[in-house]
Amino acid sequence: MIARLHFNKHLLETPFYPRTAPLNKHSEWGAWSGHLSATGFGDTEMEYTAIRNGASVYDLCPMVKYRITGPDAVAYLDRLTVRNVAKLTPGGVHYTVWCDDAGKVLDDGTLFRHGPQDFLLCCQERHLPWLTDATLGFEVAVEEITETIAALSLQGPCTASVLSAAGWDVSSLRPFRMTKVPFDGTTLTISRTGFTGDLGYELWIGPAHALALWDHLFTAGAPWGIRPIGSDALNMARIEAGFLIAGMDFIPAEQALREDRVRSPFELGLDWLIDWNKDHFNGRRALIRERESRASQWSLVGLDIAGNVSAEGSLIYHAKQKEVGYITAALWSPTTKRNLAIAHLKRPYAAAKSDNLWVEIYALRELQYVKLMVPARITPRPFFTPARRRATPPGRF
């Protein structure tokens, strides 16, 4: 998600940079969509602890955002994405993916419906030329507005209490819904969404009001130990939640150089998103053929691995001999006390031959790497899903 660097003067500063820069003790920055984005604020473990036990704030400004409007906005998005957009009511949000004509995933993201003809699509990669080309035949306008929205992710069990202390009652706000409240002479949008698998919210406002929002939020959240977090801590939480990142867990189809690197929704475990009853959408014919022929080559799974050495980037073997897959994300989970991983497995070894799986890990032992072959078993995702994530009203922690 973020390319690590020490500093690059050519990267853009987000509207929250005047607050995040002084707090970034070791100048830990990365590049995200042309912006400076913090990878950490000096103590990743404490940042992770804030996500799971308190209240954390992550700068979402670099996330790519497209506004889609017009009389044909619903029809256009139904043609573009695999879910049924007509079922998304104003004030609602849903997670979705979109594919090329071969049924391979181009990207995933969240779709916000602000009005009958007004949508916001948020994603990891930039797609404006492709989105614009897809408007042919539709009365719809697509505009990238990444720079015109300042966004913060507020995540953790104490976040509803923080928002209440800030003067915003979110007790009736259900998951994947949003509300609008007045703040600093403008409108603040609060959505019950996030990328941690925990109770959390995302706050959206104009860049001119970003610093006022940050200051107000941190004043209100002080009793709960609110703290900023970087992408390293967020990555720990998202792995526990079993969430995917384009460019890390799968290659967007339009970026792949090798044909065998692209994946379909079936191969990413995202076929549950597909609405087969709606009209034609990109990749539908190819996906129907894949469904009927059961031709999927890969399966994305969760793994529970013996020991406590992270298996990120490791290869997976059957019976310690045949290479059958690879791991894209892994960690020793502080919350679940398990060694977890997200992995791609060749189809026979994700089901009928899922026994006798082994992971090859290279662990550093006193300046020398040693090879470990450790057993692994397939386990359901998400790895961590607390009840507070969906409780409405949310608990007061």
C-alpha cells in the first residue's frame, strides 16, 4: 500500500501534515498516491494497541476518490462493478470490486451513495482513464476529487465515546451507513466504516477545515488516549481482519505483466459480492464460464501457522516437497495469539488436499538465516471479528 522512504520533497503534503509531521518522531514516511504518508509515529506496538484498546487516527487523504454523478450513475456503476448498486440506498456504503472483460479483478474499494445520483468511489489505484472510457453511452460524470476531501480514519473500541465527547451522537449509526453533521461552518460526513475489522468510523471534510477537525478530535479524545497511527500498525490490524490490499495481496489486472498473476473474484474469495441477477456487468460472461466449469486455478485462504515467526513472503509446500502456494501477508497476532497469514493456494490444495501443508520460513538467528519448515492449516477469515464491530448502539468503552 505504501512505499517506504525517508523523505521526498516531490511528494504532496496532506492537509493534516502540519499536525502529523511534528508527531512523527523518526520521520517515518512512505509514498501513497503521490503523497507523504506516515508509516509510523515511533512506536508501532503502541499504535496497534490504540487500534485494539483505545482510539486511533489514520490520515486517509491520499486514498484515491472519484465522484460519480448524473441520471445514469446507478446504471453506470451497475455496469462497472459486480454488486447491485440499485440496492445501495442513499446514506449507505458497500464494499465492491470491478473486473476487466476476462473477469479478472482490476481493483476493490468502497462505494458511498450520498444521493440518488451522487456517489463517491474510494480505492487504492488510479483508474480515471478507464472509468472515463466506461462512461460511453451513459449520462454520467466522473471526476477525481482526491485533493478536495480531507479524510481521517478513527478506529478502536473507544471511538464512539470520542465522537460523543466531540459533540456528535453516533449511537444510532449502523455499520456501512453515514451521517452528516455541522462543524466549523461546514458539513462533516461521518461513516461507520474502516479497515481494521473493529469498531470505527471515517470522517470526511473539506481540506480548509482539516486542522480544526484534527484539533477538535484530539481534544475530545484525550481521556481515551487517542493517538495517530501509521500504515505499519494499520497493516497489522487489517491482516487480523483478513482484508486485502491491491498491489500487496493481488495484482490489479491492468498492471500485471504475466498472465498467470491476475485473479478473479472466485480466486480471491470475493465471489460472494457478485449479483448474478442484475443486468450485464464487466466480466460477467467470463465469470459465468468460470463458475460453471469450476476452472478457478487459485484460492485465497487464511492460514494458522505453527510457531511465532512471521511467514510473510514465504512459499507453501504439500508434504514438504511440492510447491503449492505463497503467502502475501502475515504476522504474529498480538490479539489472537496466533501466527496468521493470508495466502494463495492452488485449488486442489485449498480443499481436497489441504492436509499436510508446510510453510518455508527463513528466520534470522544471530546474523544468520536458517530455514524452518513449519506446519500450517487453513483457517477461516476474518481471524479477528469482535462483536463490538457491529453492535448498534456501540458500546461505551
